[in-house]
Amino acid sequence: MIEIFDIMLLRPQWLLVVPLVAVVGYYFVPRVTALAGWDRAIDPALLAALERLGRVVPGSGRRNWFPAATAMLIAFALIGPANEVREGASFRNLDGLVVVMDLSRSVTESTRLGETLAAARQMIDQAGTRPVALVVYGGDAYLASAFTSDHRALGTTIAVLDSETIPDAGSRPERGLAFARRSLVDADIVAGDVVLVTDGGGLGDAAFREADAIARLGSRVSVVFAPSAEASTNSSPPDQGLVEALARSGGGRVADVLDPATIVALTDESASARLADGDFATLAWQDYGRFLLLLALIPALALFRRGG
């Protein structure tokens, strides 16, 4: 794009066509005569005799510029003269998703860390138009990403999470949930989903209080259970009961990291129908090329006129 006199040309490469059309129009547009070119083919003496007998009515000799004018207007339309439109409205979704990742040693040193990270990326991929935030925790919690609609970049962030991401030893899920709650409030999320991805370690009264507080905000807390390989062989994993109780307290459900169908079901009921004005104006261009195409119809229609 280039700018000329406050007019932006969206397709400036078509400027090369304009002089070509002008040259072709000047040298190849036929002159208007009653003989339609026969005056150049007939013997001059015979033409003069026919004119004396009144059999030939000479034309004006002027060039027919209608084809050239049509082609020139089409060329200018293809150049794409446009003005910037700054009043474009933008919207943001008031439904959000917060993924709270447990990166304590019991999770990051598990042989199923890959499946756990894949489950988190699956939730982000199915978020649709909703903004997504990422909170990670171990002995303390950190906001890895504020609410964003760039799900691909956030998925890349999740892919590099490992045992060295969190410097604090331990497992404090209540701190991760507290960070998620504050993120929902700060972003003015009306109805969100908080999904805790954990092996159940560290769940206690403080985590249940945070889940209740999130539910009172109008959001819900669900849990993706990521047991270690050793725990999954037992008929009753040690923290399975606490995980289910926490989900009930937060008004959500429980999914298994090894069952993608249950992960999809966690957030598939969340409608994305609550919108608000966005903080950023959209950049748009008013292309006037379409109006030039309409103008080109005027000389084009003259090409279909019938002579008397």
C-alpha cells in the first residue's frame, strides 16, 4: 500500500496498467466513420465516385473513446483508492476460561506429564472465541498469561512447562485458584470457567473456599484429574474423592486427563453470547474501487448503442 494525497492505494501495482491503457486507447481505438473501416480498404477513386453519387456519408472522423474510458476506469478501480475508517467497532467476549496448572513435583516428574500438558492444550483449542488465561502453581502461584485470544501462542507456552517453571516447592492449589478468581474480576468476566489441572495434591479447606468464591462470582470450577501412573493402577486413587468434592463445590465437573471426551464436556456448555465493547478500535479501509466500477458502466453502456 502507498499513500498519495491522503488517499491510500491498496493495490498500487495496478498503476502500471494505467499508462498501458492510455497508449492502447490512443493508437488502437478506431475512428468513427459511416463505413466502419471500409474507407481504408476500398479504392480511393471508387470511394470518391460513391461520395459524388451520394452513396457514402462520411463520418466525423473522431475516435471512439468509450472502450478506452471503460478500461481506464476499471484500471483505477483495481488500484483500490481507499480511506482509513477509524470508527470500526470491536467487541470482547465476557465469557472466559482460566486454566490453572499444577506444576508441583508430583505432576512434573510423573510419566504422564505429556498427557497432562496435552489436556490443557486441548481445552485452549476448544475455547473458540473466548479469551483464555493461564495460571501455574506449585508452592506459590503465578500468572503465566493474562486473558488472550491468541490461543496458538498460549498453547506454545503450555508446551514448554516443566519441573523448572515454578521455583517454589510444594503444592498450593488454593493460591492458583485465588489468582484465577482475581483474573476473572480484573477482566470483568461475567461467566467463566476455571479448570484446575491437578493430581489432587494439596487440596484442603482453603482450596474449597476459593472454589466457593469463584462459584459466587457466577463462574464454575472444574477439575481435570491427572493421577500419576502409579496412582492410576489403584481402584481408588488417594485424592479422587477430594477432586470430585472440589468440582461439586465449584459447580463444575471432573474429567480424566486420559479421556479426551470428558475434557471436551467440561466447557462445551458455555455459551459465548455475552459481548461488550472492546478496548481497541478495528482498522478498516473504505475501498472506493467499487464505485469506480459502477462509473465504468456508463461508457460501457455506450458500446451497445445502435447506429441510425
